[in-house]
Amino acid sequence: MAKRPYIVGNWKMHGTRAMLAEARAIDRASERLIKVEVAVAPPFTLIHATRKEANLIGIGAQDCHNLEGGAHTGDISAVMLKDAGAGFTILGHSERRANHGEKDADVRAKGEAALAAGMNIIVCVGETEQQRDAGKATSVVTKMLKGSLPQCDDPAERITIAYEPVWAIGTGRTPTIEDIGDMHKAIRESLVAIYGEDAAPDMRILYGGSVKRENAAELLAAEEVGGALVGGASLSAESFLGIIIAAAETEEA
Ligand code: 13P
């Protein structure tokens, strides 16, 4: 079953309550853009308020702890995020892996916790420039998938993969369409190996890294790309909607 393209804005560590106006504008516009599934992942502090402002789009978190609660100062559990209104969480983003030393096993444990709390997950994988130059991009990503993905009875509905080459994040650089297609095909093969031939074909694989309105149509048309995880260009409704409209047009083409 072909799914609608999924366009997710990762606001990272951006946004105070002044940003709620952007969320409201994205939510309103998405009423007309029903061919696309839209979501934003604001910082923890805005999840509840964004959920109250926005009725149509998905609202998610950018991380969670792997335990339900306890003596973990400064951490937030999946149960708390669900309670605040998050329907999903991003996990294993390269900025978390680099800045907080998260390993594949940590990402998997967080994924198990999020699924158990009733949230869906977007698991991020991607190679560094050095790894790509060494010809290791596919093997690195395949290993990350094996180590990071949790067991799940219904992965097609609950788990999304985001392929985000580290060197393409926030740099304005993107892989070629062929390289994206090749990597997404390799990811699909890994998903078949992990989740089996029934579920894997229906799992969405997003591309992330310097997606903008200007390149969205081309990137979204690459083989096996089921949507985009957008950083900088998701911070204003105007630029994010440009990408969402491009996704809607890709569906019509
Ligand atoms: P940019 O779109 O700013 O390159 O960020 C991509 C990203 O990291 C989304 O998770």
C-alpha cells in the first residue's frame, strides 16, 4: 500500500512560544494539502503548546530516555512526552550521536521505550563524509540499522527511517539523486532482513539533509524516498510549506 509522503520538520534547539504562530500556519495550510502527511518536532518545551495549537499535523519529540522515570536529572521519558501530546519521537539523530555519545544500542533501547509508551519513532541513520569517501557509506548505514532498530510487531505503521548523511546536514550540500536512490534501496534491503518481506516494503524511508523548497521536488522523486526530515527550512511556515507543496505536486505528477 503506497503511503502519502511524510514531511517532518525537526526544529532542533530552536523556538520559543513565538514559534507557535508558525505551527498554526503550517497546520492551517495542511488542511488543503491532504496528499501529504505533515508533522513537526519542536523542542520539549513547546510540545504541549504546539499540540494545542495544531489539530491536523503530527507533533513529535526529538529524543527520549529509555526508562519510564527515575533519578535522571534533565531527562524526559517517552511516557512524559506522550502525555504532553507527542505522537512520535525522532531517535538517533546524528547530533545526538555526536553531542551525547549515543550508540546504536542506546537508540534501540529508546525505541523500545517509545514504542512501549505508544509513540511511533523516526530512527535516523547516516554516514560521515569520511566514511563516504572511504566507500563505506552503505556498510555503515546497514550496521546502524541493525543495531538501532527495535523489534516491533507493526513496523510499517510505527517505524520510519530517516537517511541523513551527516555531511549534508545544515551545509547546503546534498548527495546525488542516484546516491540517495542507491542508499534508500540498501536501507530497504536491510528492513526486509530485519522485519521481513511483508512489513518492510510499506515502511517509509525519509531523506534528510539540506532539503529546501528549491530542491525538494527532485529529492522527493528519488527512488524509495517516502518523504523528508527537514531542519532549517522547517523553521518558518513559508519555507516549510514550500516543501510540503512540492511533495503534494510530486504525488500529482
Ligand atoms: P537541515 O535541513 O538543516 O540540513 O537539517 C537536517 C536535519 O538534521 C533534520 O533532522
